[in-house]
Amino acid sequence: MRIGELARRTGVSERSLRYYGEQGLLAPTRTPAGYRVYAESDVDVVRHVRMLLAAGLNTAFIKEVLPCMVDTGDGLAPGCPELLPHLRAERDRMTIAIDGLATARTLLDDVIAATPPEGSDYETWVARRTG
DNA sequence: GTTCTAACA
DNA sequence: TGTTAGAA
């Protein structure tokens, strides 16, 4: 099938489909005219890619693990045991990122909280705090 | 009408 | 990622 059909059947834009191809996630063949030709199985590949993307993994990582993933019917499961350490490492990176944002948010909360009392004159308030 | 590449307010 | 221009 060509890109238009795959896009319709997966709900993924043609733009994204071409991008996945550039990233090595999809390997469509080409017609003499240069049109991309996808296999029936690519419908599932695209679904898997979307799931992993939604799970926060980047295309480079997905490219590596995709071949080892098995479709369980309701989701994806690691088909190779040596995948777990990498998946857990990825999870740890997310935790670090989340913690970083949490502290950033707390700091921003402090700035927001240091605001003049309701109804007070802003100019005067600023002058008193500025010295 | 569909797809391709390349480029960007 | 969306969108669009120009060509096939």
C-alpha cells in the first residue's frame, strides 16, 4: 500500500510516516516512480512505534528495541530479556527529569507567591521592597 | 487525484 | 510536526 492508505489506516500523518522512514523505523520499498510502498505488517509496526513514542522513548531507542518487542494483544512486551536493563535505565532518566521539573516548579511557586497583597498599590509595594 | 522533496511565519 | 510550493 502507498503512504496515503497507511496514513488512513493508522491515523498517523503522512509527514510522520515519512519521518519514521528517515529514522529507520520503517523501510518501505519504492515504485519505479519513487512512491513509497508499505507492507501489510507495517500497519502494526506503526502502531508499535506510536505506543513506544507515547511511552516517552525517542526514535533512536525505538529503532533498537522494536525488533525485540512482542505484541501481546493489548500492548507491547519485551521479547528479549536483555532489553529490561535498557528499559529500566530509560525509566530512571525520566525519574531524574521529573524530579528536576518538580524542584523547578517549587522555585517558581516561591517567586509567584512573593506577590503584593490583594488591593495594595503595586508601585508602593515594589518601592518598599526595593529600598 | 496522489505522492515526492525541500523549506519555513 | 503542520503546511505549502512546484514537479512528476
